[in-house]
Amino acid sequence: MTAKHFASLAAAFVLGGAGVALLDHRAEATPTELYRLLGLFGDVLDVAKRQYLKPVDDQKAMQAAMSGLLRSLDPHSDYLSPETFQAMTGVTRGQDAGVPGAPRLT
């Protein structure tokens, strides 16, 4: 294990432990607790950006976090990027939103 791997693992362990300490068994956090958890999320993202082996794309990381949040509520919920949502609504409204370059079926 390289020093960078160890530092990332240690940071994840410490930040994860802090997150568990902030959570209790109530379904809804107070605004203060919520902001503290959002700050913790920012800290985890910062550590990942500084110490992960590959560059971390902020947009992809945020979309993955939102997707994970919704999937944790139920298996049929998910986050759609604005592009995916627009393509989907075009299909459901009867607009042509096919695959670019694919032959059209008539």
C-alpha cells in the first residue's frame, strides 16, 4: 500500500467516523445538523480531490451523490442529469429524441 493510498484510507476512516458520530436515529436532522453533514460531505469531496489517484470530476461526483441519495430512498428513484431529463421528456411528449445517427423507423 502506497503512502497516498494509506492517507486516503485514513482520511476516509476519520471522516466516516465523524459522519457516524453526527448521525442519530431520528429520521430528520435539525438545520444545524444538516449543515454539519453537508460540510462533512464537502470535506470528503475535498479529500478525494486532493488525494485520489485520478482527477475527480466535481459534476460527476455531485450527480453520483444525488443519485445515491435518491436510490437509498427506494430502488426505483434516481437522479437524472438535465441532459438525460430533457431527452426523456422529449420521448414521453412524442418529440423525436432518438439516438443521433440511428436510422428512423417509420
